[in-house]
Amino acid sequence: MREAIGSYFLTGIVVTFVVLFTGYLCLSINMNKAYKVKNEIINIIQKNNGLNGEAVEQIKEYMDHIGYRTYGNCDSKEDGKAMITQGNRGLFCAKEMYVKYETSNNTKEQFPDSAYYQIKVFFSIDLPIVRNMFTFSIKGSTKKLYYPKLME
């Protein structure tokens, strides 16, 4: 009887460590994919000098090509506009941040209009049996773009 209880306890420990290892592996794979997607979104926005219709189409094609499908909630005040939506959830969030220059010594220097974009991408823990447990987000921003094309 003692051996049966001991093997049951040992089996429970092994199963626990297998589940923890699998969860860590799924989290790291999904996080790596989300960082790649965020970086590619930033590159596309910078290449198109803003987030316009052409840039959104290129981002959608890229996400379809790699099979990225993690949606999340975008708080409109904090995160900006949800892009490529499914219901009330977005594949990523984009917020336009305008940069205004002020001259301190009353010179007549004219600075060009500029803006940068803050991007928020989502990833989740996707265990085989439990499915999506938690959804996390990653934020990033583009470099300053002069004369940016406005969001549509």
C-alpha cells in the first residue's frame, strides 16, 4: 500500500512539472512571436511614413502570412485606436502622438510637423487543453516621423 501512495505522489509531481514546463514554453514562444510582430508593424509604419490605408493593408497581409491571431482590448484613451478588429477587440492598437516644438528665444525658426506612433500588440498563454488563460500586451513606439500621413 505504501508503494502505491508513493507512486501516486511522484506521478503528481511529474505531471505538475510537465504542465509548468509546457506553460513556460508556450509563453516564451508566443512572446517571441509578439515581439517579432511588433517590430514588423513599426517597420511598416516607418516605411510608409505613417499609419495610412496602405500601411494597414501591408500589416494585415503580414499577420495573415505568419498566422498571428491574438486579439486584445484597446482602451481608447490610453492605447489609441484598435486596428484590424474582430468584434470589439483589436489585433493591435495604434496611438498617434503629435510632437510640438516651442522656441525659447523668440526666433522665427520653423520646425516641421512630426509625430510618432505607439503600438500595442497582444500575446497569450495558449496551453493545449486549457486554451487561452491570460492575455498580455507588449508596447513599442516608432521613431519620430516628419510630415506623417494621418490615420484614417
